[in-house]
Amino acid sequence: GAVVSQHPSWVICKSGTSVKIECRSLDFQATTMFWYRQFPKQSLMLMATSNEGSKATYEQGVEKDKFLINHASLTLSTLTVTSAHPEDSSFYICSARDLLRGTQPQHFGDGTRLSIL
Amino acid sequence: GESVGLHLPTLSVQEGDNSIINCAYSNSASDYFIWYKQESGKGPQFIIDIRSNMDKRQGQRVTVLLNKTVKHLSLQIAATQPGDSAVYFCAETFGNEKLTFGTGTRLTIIP
């Protein structure tokens, strides 16, 4: 149980393109999902907290107009990297909390490797 | 600001031996701690957790120890196997809010 799925797992695109990443909780409902970014050989850095039916909360230094988050249902959150540039290349990972359980731990997806040419 | 860090960035252990991965945290208010395992190209996988009202918790081949006095967390893996090779992260949180991850330790199991 507690499976989180991300799609796509890997994307390569040209600079200036917008890329959408999906995060789904497959067997539980999640009012809260989290988006992380991980550069090579580094830790996970929280970008934003996605709340179902309301605006996302962004961490300091993360541009909300650059990284658009939509959490339209209890099982789906999307992250759109708008006008992506090479410096946006990274490993993007989402996680979700089980609504019924209410508490930790967060369950993580297998990430999306984004490469901007 | 507050941070969670690890003492050793890399650790090599002979297969079958026990391993210990350490983590220091600075937020004394943190009340929940988790160890995650991350294999190459994958997301973090939950290993074991512990709440601040405990000082030890055991799972299958893994034990987490919490020392609140010195704000230290450790993960012990018994009888290591090749499949244990990965990067291990500790994470902390307070009041069921967002997680703060440590810097990670790469564990390599030597056959």
C-alpha cells in the first residue's frame, strides 16, 4: 500500500519549453503533497507544499510563477516547470501523506529526471 | 537556520557486517524522525521512524537510536547485504509539518 506514482520518469526538452510532471497517490487519498528537487549527490530540498483545493505554499527562494503547482484532487498534484532552462535540470520528486493516517511518514514517488538542453 | 546533517558522507562495510549511519540534528523541537533509503534513480524509501518520546526502535535488521541530549540519531543495519548499498537520509519534522532532510550517507557493501 501507500504507493505514489510520478510521470514521466524522464524527460528531455529544449530550453524555453514548459514541462508538466504528475504525482499520483494510487491507493490512498492525500490532501497534502510535497515537491522536492534534488541535484546530483545532494539531498532533497523542499520546493513547495501542495494542498488540495487551495494554493501551494512555496519555500523561500522558489519562484511560484516558475514552478506552477496544481492539486485539483485528493490523488493528483502537478508541477509545471515553465520556460525551463538548463539550470532547471534536476531530479524532481514528489511525496504524499495518507489522509486517513494523517501523520508521517510521507510516501515518495520515484522521481522525474528533467534534462533541459 | 535549523539543519539536519550527517557526520560521514560515505561508508564502506563488508557484507555480513553491521553498519551504523549517524545523523546530527539541530532543531531541539523536532518530534519525529525518519530514515530513508534512496537507490540510484529512485525516490526515497521509508525504512524506519521514531518519535521523540522514544530512544530506540527496532525493525527487521534495522534499529534506530535517538539521543535527544546530544541531538543525535543513528541507523544500525545488521548483517548487511549487497542490496543495502544506497544513500541513506535522515529526516526530521516538528508538529507533523514538512520534512527537513540531512545531507545523506552513501553506504557501499563490499562483497
